[in-house]
Amino acid sequence: MSYQDTIDYLYSRLPMFSRIGVAAIKNNLNNTISICSHLGNPQHKFKTIHVAGTNGKGSTSHMLASIFQEAGYTTGLYTSPHLYDFRERIKVNGEMCPKEFVTSFTHKVKGLIEAIEPSFFEITVGMAFEYFAQKKCDIAIIETGLGGRLDSTNVIDPELSIITNIGWDHMALLGDTLPAIATEKAGIIKKETPVVISEIIPETKFVFEQKANELNAPIYFAENFLELQSFQNNWQTALFEFNQPLIHLLDAPLFTKNFTIETDLPGKYQNKNLKGVLVAVQLLSQMGWKLKAPKVIAALKNIKKNTGLMGRWECIQENPRVILDVAHNEHGINALLEQLAGLHYQELHIVIGMVKDKDISAVLNLLPNTAKYYFTQSHIPRAMPVLELSDMANQLGLVGQNFEDVNQAITAASKNAKQNDLIIVMGSIFLVAEVDRSLFTSLHS
């Protein structure tokens, strides 16, 4: 099979959550265990860090990957979903796995696929583990897909786990209360293995404490160790000044009591992810990983360059400025609006499309009725039809035009926008994935 034939086979043969939703989810780890066993358990041939959470796990994973790369380690990175190329899910030192590997791996497991009927995600997890083992990775950063306890990635024995935060998302699968959702995320906590909680939420703190105590796992709430003192940003970078109130408890602290981090992820909400990452790095350095402050600082300035991260407050055009952001739930939209509050622009244009299984009303209720709206949809079965989305928005006083395609919507917004206006494309990672970046060489040229 050619590479394209292989991708077509994987998409058509395997149930895929990003396309069909809940029907693609398996409620146990049996298939993943079978796949890993068939491959000789490659997940045990390299060290790992496991990352879960409602929001921020992608940014956190890329931050960690950048840090280990900068420190000279051969670093694997597994994330999902991808934006433009399937191979974005599986990277080593910022480079996507080769097309030939995807093809050869799929050929190797085709018989197993036919025998056990795995999901798309289960196979891609096995593919990532196999690639990281082949590349002799020193460490791999493994992002959960959904939840934690029953997530296919939860067959690793990590050096450390990070849970970024808990919010309202995937309630049909994870539970309809924050403690229930937290219980699923807490499933990645392993016996006697440190776990870092990036953000303290009163309703869920006890869940993590209880699980950590059961497993004798040291638990660290990052907000106890780091306080944000000041924040400055422009459209491309940000400066975060932190204080370490508990520096006296740290063994050989990497940073002085007060220190500043510059990062190319300019959202103010990244301070919470940074806290989790910095506490994790401190712990990992104490465990023997050679992570020094100058390398950490350099890595956080170059996350996008080192890892190829896209879609997190990503500015792809100026005059008018166009931002792509994959925020898609209540927590993520609140963070995006907080970021907007500190920036200067004339008029706001919002290109938005969402998927049906999100709490769409909760998101729309947060959005400003002073913006101009361009409603659209991605081309996947889970997408909320544009007419339904605009009807819901209109009832809440959000008024705009409807477009069948995100690129038509962006073109219209760009024609309407003045030079000092701001255009944000948001609401779904799948919508951002359909943005044609070549448009931005010709728009307003």
C-alpha cells in the first residue's frame, strides 16, 4: 500500500472518536494490551511522562518535549488529534515519523486489526510506542486522548504524571460532576510515582489526594510552589514572572526565588500550564535528569520551533490580525476571553464552528455580543451543522453570517475587517485543522 492508501485504510477501517464520537470508545484496555503484547511491549523500552487533563495537556506536553530536546535527550512526543498531517501525532525531537514507518507498521499489524477490531486511537498508540522504541528515545511525553483511567495510553509506567486541570468536557463519557471527571483523570496516577497537579480546583483536590494516598504516590500541587507575580505579552510572546514561596522545601532549586520565563505561547492562561511543567522539571532534575535552568529557559522560548506546536493562540497574519485557537469548551473559552481582555484591537470578528457533543450553549453564553460572527462547520460527522449553531447563537444575541466552509468564513471576515481589527478562528480543533494557511499569503496583499 502507498502512504495515502494506508491512511485511507486506517480512517475507514478503524472507528475514530474525532469523527464519530462515543461509538469509537472502548471501555477497557484489552485491545491496547493485546497490541502492545503483539509488538513485544515497546512501551517498556523507554522512559515516559504521562499528561492528562481537560485543557492544557497539549501545551504542557509540548513544553516538556521542548525542554527535554533542548537538554539533549532523544525525545518522543505523542499527542492527538492532529491538525494537518496524521504524523503530527508521533514525533521525535520535533520531527514527524516518516510515511514509510506508518505504512510498514500498518502492514505489520493488519492481521491483528482484522482479528481484534481496535479503534483508531488504540492502533495509533501502539504505533507511537513502536516508533519511540525503534528510535531509542531516552524519554517520551505521552498525552492522554480522553480521560485517563481507561485511556489507551494508560499502559505505561511513567517517571512522573501531570494532570493539568479539570473542567466540563466529555461528560457523557467521564461523568457529570467535576469529582467524577477528576476520578477518571486520576486513573493515570501510579504506585509510588510522583504526580503534579497544575491547577487546584476545590471540588476535585480531594480526589487526587485520595488516589495518591492509596498508591503512596507523592503529590505536588503546583500552585503551592509557584505564584504568578506579573505578566506581560504581545501577540507573539509573553513574560511570566514567578515567585517560589516554598523554595526552602526544594532540593537544589533550578531557579532563584523570583524568576522570569519568556515563552512563545503568549496566552495568560499558560501560566497554569507553566507552573505544572516547572514543578515537574524540578522533580525530574532531582531524579537525575540533566535539566538545567538555562536549557529550560531556552526551551520555553522556542516551544513552537522545537516541537511544531500549532493552534494555541497562533497568529498567522497581521493587519488585520488573524488568530487560530483550538479552545472548544467553557474552560478554554474563558481563558481565551481573559487573554483578549489585555490586548488592543478595534473590532472583533469571530469565526466559529463546534462539534455536537460539546456544551455549546455554555460556550455561546460566554461570547461577547459586540463581536461580528461568521458561523461555519468542519467537515466531519460530529460537526454541529452551521444552521443549528447560528440559530442557537442568534437566540443569545450573537449575530452574523453563515458559511459552509471555514475558509469562506475567514475570507469574508478579512474583507470586512479593518487593519486594526482582530479575527479569531475558534470552537473546534477540527475547524482549525481545515484552515487553508496558503490563503494568508494573498489576503490583503
